[in-house]
Amino acid sequence: MDKLLIRGGQRLSGEVTISGAKNAALPELCASLLTDEPVVLHNVPRLKDVATMRTLLDHMGVKTQTIGERGGMHFHAADPLKPEAPYELVKTMRASVLALGPLLARFGHAKVSLPGGCAIGSRPVDQHIKGLTAMGADISVEHGYMVARLAPGLTRLKGARIATDMVTVTGTENFLMAAALADGETILENAAQEPEIPDLAEMLIKMGAQIEGHGSSRIRIRGVPRLHGCTHQVVADRIEAGTFLCAVAASGGDVVLRHGRIDHLEAVVEKLRDAGVTVTAVDGGLRVQSAGAASLRAQSFRTTEYPGFPTDMQAQFMALNCLAQGTAKVTETIFENRFMHVNELVRLGANIQIDGKVAVMEGVPQLSGATVMATDLRASASLVIAGLVSEGETRVDRIYHLDRGYDQMENKLRALGADIERVR
């Protein structure tokens, strides 16, 4: 397996371009299943999960093609297609569930493997099943697959009011796509509000969908008989931008993040500013300036749904807190197993204690390089940040997790002045 070797102590400076958002690209790839006309996406990130989703679409019979060198992709889901997502293709990726809604809406039946992904906690599909059942689907779980078909007497999904028991991003995305082709009006209550949701909605609107309220907790969709092709640019990845913000804050330096948006990261930016980091909006992006983690004040926070502090930024900010002055308390409310990176940070010299959903850390003067193991996607990023500020050499093993969510992270960091290399 590939590893990252990091020799810490380098300040970061220059510019970095933030790639398209993984969590927007994956549902938008699936949205190409909703029409038999060509769909073109730009700014698609070069990630393991995106490659897996493309392979899945190829397996179904979708004609896919790379366009240029800047993340362009062409999709043509013309009939006939095979509406099935086998376990062998999606066992490493939880986003496979996003194929269920589009396939059911367009073809009236689908067979999709239960999703895999990072081992950071339960990600139940019961909310997906509940919502699609309200729209007229019969769904059973058989031998590890969700087997879905329209209820007797229906030729299309039907509009419904869907109120999920919890805020679910992939659930909201699945219902958006399914409702776009349903018969009648669908109301989504308790909808997720992450920026990737309105980006998907804007793509569907370009395809002819009738959607209102996206970006709020209540979304209204009026189904149409068919959707057409479109061209759409994937929104910039706010979590990648937040990760680079934390990397510069910890290492010290002055970096411009092209395509970064403060309005998508307000909770993270607020905490960084409280810590003593300077974050400002500039033309076409944002700028971060820091004297380094040792000059900053530790910040407590609690993860919650957007627009609160994102769980996907918890590990990266914890790496920053390890060296900041004072004591910080971090409460994780989204996933029950999302402190697995703590033991690895402790190996580098961090002072962290865990009590259930709460981690308490006290800043230390210095971290020291060691061999550490990535346990999930965002944990990988936190270990890279910690390695950038550790004395000596840090080796991060199992970085295939990192490749699932970051587009050539080591190349971008090296261009900013980091001493980092991939060892194959």
C-alpha cells in the first residue's frame, strides 16, 4: 500500500486550487441516470470514490468519457441499462445508495447493495427506505441487497410528504432525484442543508426539474414526466478547503485557496478566527494567514448538522488543537466511532483523553514524528496535518482512505512548501 512520508517544520505559502466536492460529484454522477440524454459535468475531482462510481455506471451500461484535463466527464445513460449495483463494486463506498432513487424513478425497479465506506459508525439506510416507500416503492433487504420495485398498480413513483427521523444528506439527495420524476408534488421536511444539496438541485433544475426551497430544511419538488441532459460544474469542496485552512493554521504561513468559499465554512472559519488565524475573502477564493499552531488558542466545539461545525472537519481541527495554547473540549454528535484518530495523534505526542462522545485535549509544546495508521478518510487528513508540524519524520500508512476524498493532496501541499512524498 502507498504511504506518505512527511518531514515537519515547513511553513506553507502560495496558492492552491480547491477541487470539486466529492459529496456533490457522487450524487451528480448518479443524477445522470435520470435521463437518456447526455450529461456533462465539469470540475469532477480525481478521487477513488468517483472512479468507483464511474465504474458502477459503466457496469450498468452508461457510456462515460473523460473530457480534457480539468475534471470534465461525459455521461450518456441511454437504454438499455442494467439497474443493479453489485457488492463487488460498491463495498468500499457508502454513496452507492445514491443510485437507488434515480434507478427506481426511471426504471421502476432496482437492486442495490447495502453500502460500505469508512468504519466511523452506523449509517442506516432505513431513512432512504422509509422515504422511497412513502413514494410508492416496495423495498426489501435480501442477501445484502436492497431490492426495490414500484407497488402494484403504479407506473411511476408518486409525490409524498417525507419527514425523516434524522437529518440525512444522502437521504435528501436520493429523495430529490427520485421526486424529480415522480407523479405529483413531494415535500421534504427536515431536509439536509449542506451546500452540496443546492448544487445537486441546481443541476436537476438545469435538467428540467421543478424544485423550490433547496438549501433550507423544507424542499418542494413537483415531478415532471422526463428530464433532459445538461452541463453543470461541481461546486468546490468545502471540506478540502477547511482541511487546507487547518493545515496552514497549524504550520504557519500565507496561502490563497482558489474557489474556497467562506460562506460554506462559516462555523470552521469562526473557530479559526477565535483561535487567532486570519481568514479573509479574496477575489475568486479566500486567504489564510497564521503564525503557527503554537501561537494559537485552543478551541472547543461540538459537531452538528450544517450550518453547524461539520463532523468531517472534527479530526483536522483536533490536530490543530494538539499544539494550540490551552485546553479544548470536542464533542462528536454525528458518528459514534469518529475518535479513532486520537490514538494515532497520541503516538505523535498529543495529550488527549476520551470520555464517550467527548475528547479533551491540552496543547503540548511539540509533536514528534512517528509511524501512524489512517483509520478513515478525515482521520487521514488529521494525521497529515499533525505530520506537517511534528519534529522529524512521520509516516502515514493506509492512505488509500485519503485518496477516497482528496485530489492529490500531497502534490498540493508540496507546491505550498511542505516536505511530503508518496512512497509506493
